[in-house]
Amino acid sequence: MNSPFLRRKLPLLAALLSLALAAPAIAAEAPPPPKEESFFTTTNVQGLWGGGFSDAQLGYFTKTQGMFTLTINNYTQFKYGDSFAFVDMYQGEFISPFTGLSDGNAKLYAEWHPRLFVNQMLGMKDPVLGVIGNWGVAGEINIGNNFAAYLVGPSVDLFLPWNIYVGMAFYYRYSSLWIAPGVGGTIYTSTWQFSPYWTVPFQIGPVPFLFTGFMDMYQYSTGGVDVMFQPELMVDVLAPFGGKKSALYAGVEWYLHSYVFDGFERHTVSAPQVLVQWNIH
């Protein structure tokens, strides 16, 4: 395997410090726009496959650079807030970027994003300044292999013309990384994170499209910024033929991760994927 990480043989200490600053952050899509109902829930399943996965920081580093992902998403809205959660199941020939040895063939990662809308609790029905919809407090829990992160901070949703939905949160982020016995203990990191997300529906002739995605940007405790960017472009497969709308989507996702792995040099992973999404309800 012709890998720059293997050729450089990074020192173990630098690798552990960089891993402590990283958090797995693959999400299937941005949460859908809030509905007018007091209670609303929707669940979908996504299958994604793509190449270019040489992400040494997050562990998505495969022998062939190919990886398959099965994702289950759920969005639930209630009177005073909402909740978005997903579980990612990854399959591929994972290897260590340092030794080239096998790192298994499956990984699991999950996130939960609850929010409380202060404007709804105060009985404010109209958007502030005409565009600021729901605003309040957001939380986030990230759980991966030997990793956990907890985030809290303010969030706001913008309701724009043409049904364009944009939201963002600014978090305080606390994370912990467990290192195997004989190598180290548990490394803790406190920093900030900025997370915008969007959903843009549009139509070309009789064909409906959906452009959605998110970006996570946070600062390392040693300086520098980590950026995860994952936009999706999907087409409603059944609607142009008279089938059920918003039931089955197909499209592409771009996994883009820019990070400083060894504390000195920036690396960028670019992995395009094809996807199929089935909205269960």
C-alpha cells in the first residue's frame, strides 16, 4: 500500500495526541426542517458506498480505500423542541495507518442531538426579524469506539424563502478518548465547535431534488481547526413517475475532512459516495 502515513511512521505520542483531539463525525444528513405539528417523527435508512477513505485521524482507513455505510436516522419534533439521532454502521477492510495491520472489518458510531426551543416555551409564534425561527439550547452526544464527546450551546434555525432551511449551533465541547492499557490512559479535551446545517429543496421540470448536509468545525486545544463537510444531493426517484413523493431517494454524498494529524501538516480526505435513502415514515 502506497500510504504517506505508513512511509512517515509517525511517533506514537503524536498519534495519540492527535487522536485525542479528533471525534468521529460522520452524519448521514442534516435534520429536516421543523413541521407545524406539535408532534412529528420521521425515520429513514441510507446505504452509502464510496472510495477515498484514508482518514487516519478518525480511523476510516481501509486497505482498498472503499467503505460501505448503513445509516439509520430519526428526527422527532415535540411541542418545545426536537431530537435528531443516527447510527452509522461501517464495513470495510480497516487497517492501521501506522503499521498496515488489520483493524477489523466493521465499526459503529452514533450521535444524539436534542434541542429545547426557548421561543416556543415563551409562546413566541412569529419568526424574529422575519427569518429567525426556533432558537434555544442544543445538546449533542457522540459515541464511538473508545470515544465519547458531550456538547452544549445555543442554536438557531433560519426560515428562508423558497422553503430553504438553515440552522446552526455553537457548542462547548468536552471529549474523552480511552487508550489501551500499556499505551496510555484516558485523554480529555475541552474546546468549541461550530455546526451549521441546511436543507434546500428544488425542482427541475417534474423532478424534485434535495440538497442537504452539514459542517462541523472545531478548534484543537493545541491550535488549528478541524473541518468535516458532508453535502448530499439527492433526487426523488418515484415522484416523476407518479409514485409516492419523498419515499425513495438516490444521489451522491461527498465526505470531506480536513485535519492536522501530527500537529504540523494539514491533511485532506476526499471521498465521494453514491447513496440510496428509503424514508420509512
